[in-house]
Amino acid sequence: MEPEAVKLLAAGLAMGLGAIGPGVGLGILGMGAVNAVSRNPEAKGTIFTNFLFALALTEAVAIYALVVAIILIFVA
């Protein structure tokens, strides 16, 4: 197998596997936020603020995977 093909395969695997966790996490996080607001509508502001903070932290993991994939493509 050529080195260029291995590099691209590694980048694809890094991004693909690195996006599974955040994808599942975002789904569970959204489900929890909708459940919480439906059970306690008057706490919507607090729940939404915490939801956005957790959303940003979860999305950061996917962005790190993207950075690793880009580094593998252009630097390795």
C-alpha cells in the first residue's frame, strides 16, 4: 500500500471514529434537554444555558478530531 493511501486512510479513520462519540453525545444531550424542559418549563433559561455549554464542550471533541485529520493529510 502506498504511503499516500495510508495517510489518507488514517485521516479518514481519525475523523470518522472521532465523530462517533460527539454524535452520540449530542443526541443524548439534546434528548436530556428536551426532557428537562418538558418536565419543568419554567426552568427553560437555566436548562438552555447549561445545554449550550455542554454542547460546546462536546463539539470541541469533534473539532479536535478534524484538526488531527487535517494534520495527518497535510503534515504527515
